Amino acid sequence: MDVKISYLKTDNGSCNFCNRGELNKSGHGLVYPYEFVYDFGRSSGNGLRASICEDCLIELTTKVNIINDNE
């Protein structure tokens, strides 16, 4: 798996798992409550490629751990 950090100011990415962006003052663009996202996908380049913010990553990890604890 290939994982890298993308910074919103330079890479124009956003989280694919939440909708925390809010319209900026001019109403022409979004402002996000995070500065970077983790981009991840297959190392081969085939298949899913996604971006996730730290809050969504923590939520995902917590839910996976709950599932694993219940098995």
C-alpha cells in the first residue's frame, strides 16, 4: 500500500469520508478544519485511491477495533 501526506494549501486535496468543509467568506470555495489528508491506494496504482483526514482515520480505527473486540 502506498501512503503519503497531501497538504491542502499545496496539493488541493480533501477528505473523501467527511463533509467538514465550509464555504469561505466570499462563498467561492471551501475551508477545511484540517491542514492535510493521508492519500492511500495500491502501490501498483490500480484500484481505489482515497484521501482521509486525521479525525476520520481515528473514527475508522476506533470502529475497526470495536469490530475486532467483538469477534
